[in-house]
Amino acid sequence: MNRRFEAIDAFRGICALAVVVFHMNLTGSVTELMFFRGSSIFVDFFFVLSGFVLTHSYAFREKHDFRSFLMARFFRLYPLHLFMLVVFILLEIGKLLAYKYGGFIFNQAPFTGSTAISEIIPNLLLIHAWTPYTEHLTFNYPSWSISIEFYLYAIFFVTIMALTTRYILVWILSSSVAFFLIYQQSDVLVMPVLRGVACFFGGAVVYVIYKKSADLKFPFLLATATEFLSLIFIAMAVQSTFEYRSLTCSIAFLFAIWFFAFEAGLLSRYFKKTVFQYIGKLSYSIYMTHAAILFCLISITMAAQKFTGMELTLFQDGVRFLDFGMIYVNNLVVLATLVLVVYISSLTYKYVEVSGQKLNKKWVQNHR
């Protein structure tokens, strides 16, 4: 089946923008709403959606080619990851020059801590989120989830090839055990890996359930009400602080992806509109580029503070807040930053992501 789940794809873009706002902190602005303070959990939604979509695309094919699959995934993820890693290394060089010739120090000294030179190799190998010996939030910190996803793709495909009809049981067990270990706060595996395994293979199982229930017909009003209630529940769970919030959100994501796959309600129709589809198309670039853009925004503001004497930033509880004096100005900065992120993402999509896809096509042609 070549069907594209447009409503769910729109979610990808919306959640990516929510993660951008989560990583912003402007005093008194929308960034400080509880919903956005909890929006880092949407990375789990990406894991669920990846498992769902990959199962749709590959699990029920008659022929499987591991090398072609892995190269397709590599050229889908790695070019932009590498591009942004180089951008962050260049930013660190800029910090080094600013420190050496201007005595200007940003949040931390250049090439130390999360941007130490020793972190470059794990990033290049995409293993930085997999071990207790590597720091997962390094350089382009959102890339930790890409580190998890890339190798989960390989594991996923191996289960299909090696286990024939039993792979679904393996997915169920993998997801269930990972969720249980998260519940137990186990350190058997690092938490990023547990989150990825639980949600990715949970998404794979949800697709199997969807495939078996695809003939269900939901009345429009019932479907619309269910879609609204699902999103309301997710919004409430995301902004909550209770102990099992992470598990609750993951289960809510699993249900939402299953139900929105039917595209039976008003919201599904609305999410098919061009603007949502466009944001969905740019979601990977939005997710991968925004940290560098926010770094530049903070750095420029800190420099302006130093040269003007105006108090534009505040370091509180380990977080750098920006404050331009008035709440409405801070909110305008949030909006302008989101617009800039989308614009930059449109460029990286066109010149990096699409170029990666072309490289994959060329590789396929050369290895037929």
C-alpha cells in the first residue's frame, strides 16, 4: 500500500513546532505555559509515528532487501544530521574566537561539556544516545532521538527478515517490557533507548491493529468527538506533572495515531489543508535546525546586553531566559523565531533533505 496518512503527518509538524517552543524561554510569554513546558514529551510521539509508518511501508512486503532499506533510512536521516553537526562545530569555533579575541563567554566555554571534542565521534556514529558512557544531549541536542531511531530501524527490519510471522509477537513483547522498565525506572538500558523501544515498537503494533480494523466505519459526529477528546486528553496530559505522565502520554499517542489513521472526523479533514501538510513535510528540518537558530538568538541577545548595558537575559535555575522588556514584545519574538525556523527549514529541506533522497536514488541505480 502506498497510502500516505495525511492527518497524522500534519501532527508531525505541529509537534515539531511545540518542541521548538519548549526549547525557548522568554519571560511571561507563551513559552512559559505549562503545555509548552511539557512539550518535550512529543519526541515519544515521533517514535510512535515512525514505528507506525515503517510498519505500513515495509512489514507486509513480499520481498525484503536489508541493504536497500538501511541505505534509504541512512540517506533520509544522516545528511541533515551531519550538516547540523558541522553547523554546531562552526558555532563552537565562533564561540572560541569570541572568547579568545573579545573575552566573551556564552553559557559555557567553547568545546567543553556537551560540546566537547570527544563528543564528535559518538555523534558521527549516531551512538551518542545509546550508552551510559556517552552524553545524549550533545552539539545538536535534538539529534538524540535520531540516534535512537536509526538503529531501531535496523532492529525493526531484522525482526521482519529473521522472524517471519513471529515478529509481531516480538514487537509486542519489546514494547511491553520497555514500558514496564520505564514504569520501574530501571537502568537496565539508558532511558532514551527505553523510550524509543517502547514507543517505536508500540507504534508498529498499533499499525498491525489498524490494518486488521481498517474496514471499520465511524459516524462523522462520533469520529469528530473522539478526535477532539483525544487531543484534549493529550493536551491535559502533556501539561500535567503527575508521576506517570510519560506513560500516560505514550498510551494517548498510540490511541491518537490509531484513530486519526481512519481520517474520519472533522479535525482529520482540517489537518489535510495545505499549511498543515507543508509543516508536516518540513517537520524533520524544523526539529533538527531549531536548536542552532535558538543558540544564535540567545548569543545575539547576550552580545546586545553586553554592549548596550540593558538587562536582556536572565540565568535562572540553569536556564537562560530572554526578556525584551514587554510581554507582547517577547511573544512577537517567539512568533518571529518560529517563522524563521520554518523558513530555514524550507531551505534545509530543499538543499539537504531532498539532496539526500537524490543520493539514495543514485545509490539504488548503481547497485541494481
